Amino acid sequence: MVGSAIHRRLRAEGFTNFVFRVSSELDLRDQQAVAAFFAEEQPDYVFLAAAKVGGIHANNVYRGEFLYDNLMIQNNVIHQSYKHGVKKLLFLGSSCIYPKLAPQPLKEEYLLTGLLEPTNEPYAIAKIAGIKMCEAYRSQYGCNFISVMPTNLYGPNDNYDLHNSHVLPALIRKFHEAKLSGAPSVEVWGSGTPKREFLHADDLADACYFLMLHYNQPELINIGTGEDLSIRELAESVKATVGYEGYISWNTSKPDGTPRKLMDVSKLHALGWQHRIALEEGLRMVYEEYAGQAEVNS
């Protein structure tokens, strides 16, 4: 989702010299394969968006995979970027790196000031290691490697697998399938009280492009909207967008995750960037895409 959005943004700016590999062609966990790739292609700029990602269920169940795969991906790419003289690298972290009970909104300096949310701790630790690796390579080797922390994302090419997806695409799929089947209710995990912020992938890509041009500091920087809503409000919005007329059943035996994750984006706003796609508009766009693809695949 993120890589394709960044590609669309760069293409819109007139860039044409891209290096592509799908995961079946290049396993970023493979140190020798990544070294050979960098030696052959010699890229000038790297957007490191590759990661093993998922929602609460996937993060909690595949804990070893989330830690190992993400550490290997970022270690190999960051190190080879240094070895082969990449001019600039942008590393994408995640808002889950911040302590579970950090003050809201989340400021960049809150990193490592408290305990992490247990359900996504392995993923968060891997991403923190990536941030620190960029800082360390900048300090020791003078690399222009920057780290950005996106909030929760959604958009084209999202993952709609109910076992591994994040909350927003999972809700879209649940309500869409319930609408088609005429199901009287849709079950949603948790109490609905946690609050989350959502950024469209095209806005993230725009911010990444902006920061690649204008930001060269060692400190990480948040990317988000600065606005949030409860999971209950999100579910109601998705329900209305889909046109589902049943009711929502809240399964409170399931985990809520972090109570709130709202990004402080004052640093990014001060540089002159703000998001453009409102959540209501973004939901409509992604649902139209999902419904169209679901119809083609049925």
C-alpha cells in the first residue's frame, strides 16, 4: 500500500527511473541477496517502506516473525544503503513505537519514555531499532538517513484479510460482506472506546516526498492528521459508507490495544505540510475500490 502510493506520487512529479523488485524476486531478509541488489542497481534514494505488518491479532500471534523479519529487512537495507553511498534514505516507522500510556498527542520526544503496548511490542521494538540504526549511521558515517513515523494508514492496495489486516480495512470487509449476505449484525473486537487517527496512503506519500526534499535532521518526525476518533465512531462511519443496515455487536472479550494514539504533527505543520484527504472522503474512495474488486473476484 505505502510503496505503491509513493511510486504514484513520484511518477506524478515526473520521476521515471525506478528500481522494482517484488518480494518473490528479492527477499529483503536475505543479507547476500540485498547486498547483490545494491551492488547491481546502485540506487541514489531509498524509501524503506517494506515491512511485515498487521493488526492486533497478527502482531500478537506471529511475535517472532514480526521481530525477526522486520529487523532483517531494515538492517540489510539500511546497511547496504550506507555501503553503496545512497544519497538519502527515508525509513518508515509506526506510531506503535510510542509508550502505551504516553501523554497525548504523541510528541517525537516521547520515544523510549515508557513501556510499550504488549500486543505489538515485537513490531515496535524492531521499528525502534530501525530509527536508532538510522541515527547511529548518521552519527558514525555521516549518512543522510531520516526516520518518519506515520499514524494508522489506509488506502489503495490495503490488506483486507480478516486475520492479518488493520482495523479500518477489516471493518470495510466485514460490513460489505454482511450487507451482501443480509446478516443482522457485525461483530467488532473490543469495547469501541480506543481512539485512533487515520491517514490516507496518498497523503503519506505526499508527506514522504515533501520530507525527502526538505527534511535532513537526525530526529524522527511524525506524519499524521492531528485528528482522531473512537473505534466506535469509525465503525459507524464505515457502516454508513458501506450502506449496511444491521447493528454492531461489540465483543468485549477481545483486546482493545492502546487506549489512544494521536500524533502531534506540529513539527511537520511548521515545515509547511498538512494532509488533504478527509476521512469521510477517503473512506468513500477506498470502499468504492474494494467493492469494485470484490465484484470482479466474485
